[in-house]
Amino acid sequence: MSAQEFDVIVYGATGFTGRLVADYLLKTYGVGGEVRWAMAGRDREKLKAVSIELGAPMDLPLITVASGELDALANRARVIITTVGPYQLYGEGLLGACVKAGVDYIDLCGEPNWMAAMIAKYETQAKQTGSRIVFSGGFDSIPFDCGVWYLQGKARERFGQPAQHVRGRVRKMKGGASGGTMASMLATFEAVRRDPRIGEQMLDPFALSPEQLVPQPSGEGAVNDADIPTWSAPFIMATINTKNVHRTNALTNYAYGRNFTYDEMMMTGEGDDGEKRANAAVKSSNMQRTLLGFAPTRALLKQFALPKPGQGPSKEERENGMFDVLFVGKTPDGRSIRTSVYGEKDPGYGCTSKMISEAALCLNDTPRSTTPGGIYTPAAAMGDALIDRLQARAVLRFQVEDEVKQVRAGPLPPDYQTA
């Protein structure tokens, strides 16, 4: 088949997030219109059931992918979206097939140990075949990776230079977790148990970058951001987002500078109450890490506490979710700029399904003369074009905030969980 048969194939369309991606493409672009897309998975009856559930027309292409047929799948698309995780267990076959075929690929991976292994194994070949591999095309890490990219662009416009120090601070976040996310977390903990070196890699902000640069803030304790003003505590996604931000800097010939620092935390509020909440969040974070290090705890979580693969937040929970992230940048001479990224709906699912869909289509439109084959972050691959597209489709809102405005941080939402 021609690689031009489909613009986009959604692989894993019968899973929780895959269904949401297919639903977004259907409602936004229809079938047989400007975007030629298809759903793919291992079970045709499940694909049919999802298609009926979504109210799709009968001519929506459904592709059954049997074991060993990933090469054939890759050759049918310009870009493949895959939501099939944990990627460290199920991702390499499709990624390798896309690299071999010179086809573009985007996923939702938040597993930096696997990403680092794939970069080492496939980056040279991807450059040779022209395949553009983009990791972390959802809540981790588009709002943060592109949020820093946006701030740096505005800093250059305003100051003639990028910010040397950037802080990402999650002001508010409301959303739930799916079984796929939990499965990925557990797979990573198992990988660390088998190879302690992976644990060190998880703590290294430059684990996805070609070289170590200046020391970075840890983001692990309670921090008093007096200039914002707020206390801040560890943020669950910082482990992956910081690595992607530094990889973007490296892939763009250090557009942020070689002395660039970045950390990412969750606001807990001002004063004594904010400090108490920050310290409580740190304590909870440390306790959860300790507990998840024990095999019996992981076994119990697998049986009782976690949503199963294919399960996730309800429609009402997805619709009522949101997130709001502040970025504060400072130039070497002390000038400051504040920007923010806001997204409606549940960040990990309602908004993620939109982000990865639009990122895939943006990648389709990105010429190889500006983004040749290789393994990318979203910002390094698409930059301003992706930000513009996400804003035009009302997926995310990027804006510059008044430098003198005092941005007040609220308390943690009742359902916020640190890890």
C-alpha cells in the first residue's frame, strides 16, 4: 500500500485513550474529508464496537493488526498515533516499523527510561530514513515543553535574549487517572527494581539529552516562591517534563542557552497554610515513593487499587477537568517575564486526546526541510506551528501575563495527588 493511503492511523483505538482520540478526530474532521484517518487494533470486533459506540459512519476504515504485521501497518500512513502502553512493554515494535518505513510516529509516552533506550537504538536510523519520532504528545509534555518554548519566544521578543532560568508552576489541576497510566507507572517501577541504574536515570534531568550541562534545581522539597508569591511542592509529571524541556534545548542547538535551568512544581498557596500544604505534599510524595518500592505493595495495587487497562475518568470527570500552568522566566541580567498555559477538560485524557490529534496533523504539515528525520520532543519538532494550531483549535491557551500582576496561588484541589 502507498504511504499516502491515510494521513493518520490511530493504533490502540479500542483502549481508553485511543477511543477518545478517535472520537475527537471523528467530531472535528469527520470521515472522508480533509483528514484521511483510520482506527487500528488487534481485535476487529472491538474496533467495530468502538466505531458503533462513537456513531461513526460505516465507511470509517478499520484496520486489524495481527502479530507481526506492524511493518505493513506503518506503510499505510503518513503518521501513526499510538496509545498502546506501557510503551516499554508494547511500544518498540511499532516504533521500529515506523523508523524502517520512514513514517512519522507520535505517542503519549511518559516513560523516560524507554525513551532514552529508543533514542540510543533508533535515532541514527530515523535520520537516515526520514522518520520523525515524537514522544510525549499529551499532557506530558506538550503544555510544559511548548510552554517553555512560548515563554522563550516572548523573552527574545521583549529582551532580545532567552530567559536563563525558568520555573514552571502548576496553579491548578483537576483530573483523573486511567488504567493505562497506572500500568505505565508500575512498569517503570518494575524496570527500576530489575536495574537500579534506571532509578538514577529517572532522577537525571539530562537523561534524554546528549550531554550534561549546569546543575538543575531538584524540585523535590517545599519551595517558597516569594516573587510569585506561593509555596510550591513536588509535581508528579516533573520527572518526564523536565527531561523533554532539556532535550528540546539540545535539539535546537541550545536556543535557551547552555546555562539554562528549569524546574517544575505545584503551587500550594501563600503564608503558613501554603507552607503546611507544601510540606504535607512533600511528605506524601516521599511516602508513596517508598511504598511503591516494595514488591508486596505493587502487587496489592495491581489487584485492588488501580483502574484496569481500558478504564479511566468518567465523561463528567473529563468534561469538568482543567489545568493552569504559570511559567516565570528570568534573563541573566534579572529581567522577568511571565506566561501561562491553560487547558480545559481533564488534562490526561479529555485534553490529551485533542493535543495528540492536533500534534499528529501538525507533524503531517511540517516540512522535512525544517524538521528532518530524527527523534524529537513536540516543541523541537513543531515549535510555533504547534502552538498556533493548538490555540486555533481552542485546545490550549498560551498568553503573556502582566509582569507586575501578583498571581495568587490557590490551595491544592481536593483530588490532587502527588507521587
